[in-house]
Amino acid sequence: MRNSHIVLAVFIAAAALSPFLIGGRFTFHIAILIGIKALLALSLHLMLRIGQLSLVQAGFMGMGAYASALLTRDVGFPFLLGLASAIAIPAAIAYAIGTIILKVRGVHFALLTFVMGEAIVLIFVEFVFPFGGNNGLMSIPAASIFGLSLHSRESFYIFVLVVAGLALLVLRGMLHGQPGRILDGLDKNEPLVQALGIDALGWRRFVFVVSAGIAGASGSLYAHYLSYISPEAFNVTTTINVLVMNVIGGVGAIAGPIIGAMILVPLPELFRTAIAYQQFLYGVSLLLLMMFLSQGLTGVLRRKK
């Protein structure tokens, strides 16, 4: 393993354990939000690695959130089954539409997925039953596993770490070895991949399905943590935020979106005392980060190795 990989692994592990050392409800609140947003950022990261900018990821997150919330609150599903449904439903929809929309490339694909994301949010708004319209859904039950409640922030954070770890293992398996070489080829030279007899569209659809499932998982965790969801949480702005996380962290490494989430999620809290200038300072900080870290933090480490 290269030195830069070791440094990133140690840094992420230390950051993941730091809430237990720092302590405090607010610390765990920020850590949970980082984990949830990191999951969504990882789902987008997978699409970026095949050269596709998907702007529907927050919509998939919303599907997972509403599916898990409704099934556990109104139907009586246990939390783990709700989480599984939150993964399966967006994945199934991505599979159904993937064959058609993945034939479109570049900016047209980005625009098409943008429209899809906005359509999903519009459905949540217009259909008061069962989605609650603009008011959203309240009284979403807390997560529990086999009777063990995850009501405390510490226990829920541990579960978020487990889910994020599993997502990382999935991404690592897809981005390394033979699958990784195929996905890299889809980004850089798709005609060559097709010339080798590989079903390029099938692989793109597979990546799209997995990314939708990961986004759905983040939605389920978000819903059961906050106990309340509303449509505006899943609009395109959320997808743009996780895109920025990927850019700041570095698109060329799996650790990139995680590091980006560690920076962007708590960043507004640094300017909480200057509430009148919070948005301005937040925007300036993002601008400076993107100007001086054009290849992301992981790119800086690779250059210095």
C-alpha cells in the first residue's frame, strides 16, 4: 500500500473515532450528519468515476427516506427491513430507467438526471397522501435492531459507521481489480471497452443501480435519525453540495468524498457566531478551497508522496 493510502486510512479512522474522545451530543450530531452525507457523496462518486454527472442522487436519497419512513411508521416494518427497502426501491427504479437514460452522455445526461431529481421532489410535494406534501412526514420511528434501540446518538453513530464501512467495501470492490479497469475504461475509452466484447451499457447500468442503492441507504438513515423529512431536503442543491464534497476531497480517490464531507458538513458551524455573514463566509471558504485545491486534498497527498 502506498504511503498516501496509509495516511488517508489513518486520518479517516482517527476522525471516525474522534467523537468518542471529544464527547458531547452536538459532536455526535455533526458526526452522524457527516456519515450520512458521506454516503450520498460516495453514491455520486461512483457515477463520477465512469464520467457521468448524475444530478438525481438526492432524489434517490429522498426515495429511500420516504420508503423507509412510510414502511416503518405506517406499515409496521422493522427498521432493517425498512433500510433494505430504501436500498432496493431506488436501485430497482435505476435499473428500470438505466437502459434508456444511460445511452445519453455528457451535459445531456446531467440535464436529464436534473429533471428526474426535480420530478421526484415534485411528486413528494404534490401527493399529500402518502408523502405529506410540503409538510413532509413526522413521527418517524427511531432505528432499532432486533429490539435494541439506536435512540442514543452514540449508538446510531456506530450504526452509521457500519453502513458507511460496508458501502466503502462495495466501492473498493468495484473500483479495483478487473471491475476497476473496466469502469476506468468506460470513463476514458469506451469504444476500446466495447471492442473487447464487454457490455459497456450493462456495466454503466450496474454502477447506476449501486449508486442509487447507496443514496437510498443514506436517505433511510437521515429519516430515522431526524424523525422528520420534507421534500426540500432532497432537491438538486443537496446533490450539488455532495458534488462539491467530491471536488474538494478529490474525485480520483474513494477517500475523497469522505474527506469532503468532513470539511463541508461542519464548516458552517465555524461561522455560527458571525450569523449575519455566515453564508458569505461559507461561500468564500468554498471558493478558496476549490481555487487552491483543484485536485482535492487526496490529489495533494498523491503529489507529495
